[in-house]
Amino acid sequence: AKSRTRSAPPDWCRWRLSNGERAGRWAREPGTPASSRGGRGVLNGRWRFWAAAAAGVLLLEAALRISHPPISKPLEPHYEQFLLENAGDFFRSEIGSNGQWLVQTPSAYQTISGQRIAALLPSDARRVVFFGEDSADNLAMLTRDLAAPPAGQRLEVISMAVGGSSLELARRRLDELSRLKPDAVIVQFGHNLFLRHRFFHPRLYRLRGRARRSRLLDVLLGPEPRRRFPEYFSGPKERLAAYSQFLEEMGARLRVPVLALTSTSNMMAPPLSDALDAGDPEYVRTLVLHDAGRGDEALRRLEALVTMRPTALWQFTLGDWHLQRGNPAQARLHLLAARNRDRGRRLAHTSVNKLLRAAAARQGWILLDAERLVEAAAPNGIAGFESFIDDQHLNETALDALARKTLELLGEKIMPGLGAKPGVPEKHSFRYALENTSIGTDASALPTVTQLALAERPSLTVMREALDAADPQLSAGLRLAFAEAAWRRGDRPTALRLNEEASRLKTPWEREAALQRGRFLLRLRRCQAARAAFASAAAGSAGVKELSFLQALDDERVCPPTSAVARP
């Protein structure tokens, strides 16, 4: 009986004894080979197990390569740098011979970079920290340059604002903001409410590099961040609720004076639209009628379309037409609706500033209503390219006025006698905007450059310098934008010449140039030439927009018979 007693297995393979049947292999007769009681037999079993697992992984990898396309793609280098730098704290600590210093980590998409501040604030200085997104970063840079503290005192302006920041990133930085022990915090956040980033540990990025070569790892790790910046949420209600919660959390953590700035948005910046909205046959008919001089009929039809389907592009077009007709109140309603319905989510939603104003009143913050400040300086109270260089960033004049107002409020609250240096800001917004415009082959960027050229009214020399410095594809896009701006100013020969130059460059803009040429000719009542231009745009194209223009000419009977056409 003792010889049949089961011997206990080693600890390292106890996991194999999951049931009595496996445990029974230890009850062997004396003299049974050691391989039957464990020993080499166990090792052989483990080898067979891992061999089968490896074969299964290889089979699964082969199956996924057949059935699944690659999910992960290489990130844009600049965006990957942004994700890696912002995965941790904004400042890293360095200890040198003269004490402890805090050094800024992020540099991608930053207006201010390379900040190096003392961990301990000197007794004669006051520390002000700007917090939020790139609008706050731009304001911090100008506020630092304009600040004129009283004699014997020093104002330390620090920017913890991140270009391209998201709500989740701002929430993670609240503790670090409190550790800086500022005398005041200036917050501006709202444009990037619908923006999101997926931050990972640096080691995981290296693993993702391997995942691009393995379908199995790709599927297990899930979708990674977009290759390019940015990426947006779609549901406004959830993001607005998260923003309200963030404001309450910030008020609970910060025990210092807070200066809250509302977000400013360019209401004359055209919204992003898809091909279905821009090429809708009924919408194109209204454009053709408007170009043919039947503006009242076009306005009535577009109002009927907006009632049925209020898309952002249609609302913006309707607001623009009302503004041209001298109805600013009606135009403002449609432009606000276009801003809130913009699929690009680039502009601050109306509810964002409402939430901020309510939170400032509830928590006793100082409110600087930048939105109303900009609107007060705009014609008809509709903020446009007289104050902006793009859809959300202020130009030098508007930013200078906002920085001086910020210093005025800081002087009242934390540093009596604080003022601003005199001077007039240098005008270079048009050159800056062109340098930072990514037109590529995206037609939605053209109206923005057109409106900017109308507001800034650059000289022909500046425009030619921009065209000569650009590559052919960008140069063609800029020529189309400048042509539309010249037409609206009444310079028709320049508009037609720039359009012809864009057509001769033979770039992907060639079809868009033909459409623009057709609309110019239609406004001149040269109907047959306009028809030929629209036919050229539609030739070899499956695009709805190009075909809709050609069809609208026949359906609406905007062109007289060929024999009655008179060339002006």
C-alpha cells in the first residue's frame, strides 16, 4: 500500500494537475521510468505545448493577413513628437549648481518653448500662469512682451498652455499647475473641446512600431492615434457635460485668483463641408441663380433648403448673402448656426462660452469676455477677418488689444501699478497665415484665404511673393483664392488672369479652376463660355458638384438662346 502512495509533484508544474486524471499519472508502480513520473516527460510536454501555441499564432497571423488590412500606419513625425512629449508632465525638474529648475518638455505645436524657471519664486516677483490651448499660448507670449511692472517688482509670466491641447490633457495638468503656486491663473480653453488625443507610454509606441508588421499585434492593441493631427469627437452633449465638470474641478483645486477668457471664433470662416452638401443639386441651383443675377429667387430657394436640412455650409452661404444685402441681424443668426453645426469642430460652440460665463459667476472668477471684445470692434458686430488670421487665431491688432486688457485686469487684482508698454503691433498676419495655410488639394481652405485677402488687402507685390515662393500645387490654390478676392473687390481682369494662371499649372486644382471660371463667366452673362467651362470641369469626372453645375444651367434656363447671347 505504501508503494502505491502518490508522490507530490514539483511546485513549478502544479498548474498541470487540474483534475484527477492528470494527477493519476503520479501514481505509478515502483520501478516505472522517471519520464512517466515527471522529469524529462514533463519537459517534453511543455515543449509540445509551446510548439503548438507558436503554430497557432502563426496560423492566426496568416489568417489575419488575408482577412484584415493593416490598421496602424506610421504617425506623422511632428504629431508623434507631440504625443510623446505630452504623455508626462509639462515641466521636468533639473538640479544644477545654482538650485532646482523647471524646464519645459513640450515643443511641438508650441508658440512658447524652452521655458526654464526657478522652482522657488523670488520674493520680489509675482507669478502668473497661462493655462489652456494655443490661443492662451499666443496671448501669454504677447502679454510677457508688453508687461511693464512697477519699479522694484517683477512679473513672471509662464505658459502652461499647449498648442492642440485637449480637455483630458488639461485635466491631467491641474495638479502640476497647483504645484507651481501661482499668484494668478489665466485660463482660455474652448476651441479644442471636441479634440481628442490618445497618449501611450513610450514603450508602447515602440511596440506599435512592431505592430505595423504584425496583424495580430495590430488587432490586439486596437486603433492607435490618427496619423495626422487633429481628431475630433462628434457628440457635443457629452463633451459639453465634460467641460462643465472640468470647470467645477478646476475651481475646487485652484485656490488663487483665476482670470477666465471666453473663446473667440471667426464667424466669417467658411465651415468644413462634405461633397454631398457642396454638390447637392438643389444647392448648386441656388448658386447658379445667384451668379446669373436672380438673387431674390436664389435666396428664397436656399431658405427653403435650410428649413428642410440646415447644414453648416448652407447656413453660412445664406448668412453671407444676407450680409451682402445689408441684413446683419438675419445674417448673424445663420452664421451662428453654421458655427455650431460645423463638422470640423474648429470653432468654439456657443454653449462653451455660456458655460464659462456661468462658472465664472458661480466661483467668483474674473471674467474677460474676449468674444464680446472682438465683436465690439467688428463691423455689424460679426467677428471676421478684420480680427483673425484664420478660423480661430487672432491677428496682431486684436491680440494686442486683448493682451493690454489682460494686463489691466492683472494690475487691478494682483499687482497694483502694472501697465503695458506703448507701441503699435507689427502687421504681418497675411504672410504668417499663408506660411501656415495647408491648402494641398482641399477646396475648403480656399474661402478662408479669400476672406483673409479681402480683409488684409495685401499689395500685389506681397501676393506675387507668396505665389512665387509656393510649390505649383499650393500656388494654384492660392491663385484661385486671390482670384475670388479680386472679383469681390471689383477687379475682374485680375480675377480672370489669376484663374487662367491656375488652370495652366496643370495641378489637381484644374477642375476647381474650371468651376470658378464658369461662375465668373456666368456673372458676366457669357453663358455659352460658362457652359463650356462647366463641361470641362465635368469631363471625365464622377463628382456630383461638377455635374450639378452643368445640369443647373439647363434646368433653370438661366442662359438665353445662343443667337441672343451678347458679349459685354
